[in-house]
Amino acid sequence: LKGHYGMVTSLDTNPSKSKLLQGLVLSSSVDWTTNLWNLNKSDRPLLSFNLESYDYVCDARWSPKNPALFATANVAGELALWNLNVSYDSPVVPPIKVKEGVALTKLSWTRDGRKIAVGDVDGEIIIFSI
């Protein structure tokens, strides 16, 4: 599969049990994009997402409860929430600047999908209620 122009930083499969959504995968990259793939249908990305900041995307993770919702984290310190039921072009709310000048590196949702943990390059973990 070729869909990024730089190192891939994360991969995450959609957790939905729906046959329609099986095979959906998010990938993020240092090329500033997060791509949505359907591995059952194509070897090209279905959609590509990026923020106006055009910074490296370090992680992208699907919500464990909402199959259309995912989050991205980038080196500009922005946490973005995307909902495919609302928009293919932009996050559902403006990106949250977690800490000025501190890159975000990892994301992890709670099992109930109500909180997300965000890790940064300073070794801190910040928890957000969704």
C-alpha cells in the first residue's frame, strides 16, 4: 500500500463489528496526514485528513464505542477529534492545543470511549473527558 510520502507513525483498525466497517484502518505519518483505508476494497486511501498547522501526525486512534469517531495527535501539541458522520474535511471541534510548544506522541481511549489519554514528549499524560 502506498499512501504516505513519509514515515508511517501509527496504524489502527476500526473496532466495529459491523461488516460494512470491517477493514477500515487509520494510518498517520510525518507527511502531515492521517489516511483512511478500506483494506477489503482498495490499495489506495479512501480519504486523507490534515490540519491547517501541517505538522507531523504522531498518532491516530479510533474511538472504541463510536465507529465514526477518531482522534489525532501531532507535534504542534494539537489533539483533534474527527467524526466521519459530521465532516470529512475538518475536526468536529477546533483542535485542542494541549501544551504550547510540546509535541503530543501517543493516544489511548478508555474502553467506554468517554476519556482519552494523551502522552507528550515531556513524559506527561493528560486525560480528557470526551
